[in-house]
Amino acid sequence: MSSDTDVSLSSYDEDQGSKLIRKAREAPFVPIGMAGFAAIVAYGLYKLKIRGNTKMSVHLIHVRMAAQGFVVVPMTLGMGYSMYREFWAKPKP
């Protein structure tokens, strides 16, 4: 077998933890978005008991919008960072 085949097959041997770590190194803003999403959802569930006079539907809409915002903002920053790395920070030959 050639070494190219060995390299391509080695990615299938990768477990979930090492794949997540590798992807986090490639795009560092993804884990930030995931952690923020989980934190906002947990906080929203915690505040669900003490929401006061606010309707449940309004509370859930606010939590959903906050969670989506915390995912979209890091994704946008990550795209900008990768564009910067690829187009402006690339050394000229």
C-alpha cells in the first residue's frame, strides 16, 4: 500500500475526542460558540423558574435569540479570522 492511502485511512481511526480537539485547533471560535450556547441555555433553564410575570413563550424566545446570537457572533469572528489569515497575513512569495 502507498503512504497516501495510509494517511487517508488514518483519519477514520480518529476517535470523537481527538477529532473535536483537531477541529478546535483549526477553528478556535467554534468551541467558544458551543460553550456559550450551552451556558445560555443552562442559564435560561435556571431562570425559567423565577421569570416573574413574563409569559413562557416570551422567555423562551429571548433565550433562543441570546443562544443564536452567541453562536452567530463567534462564527462571524471565526470567518473574519480565517479570511485574515488566508488573504492578508499570508507571506508573499
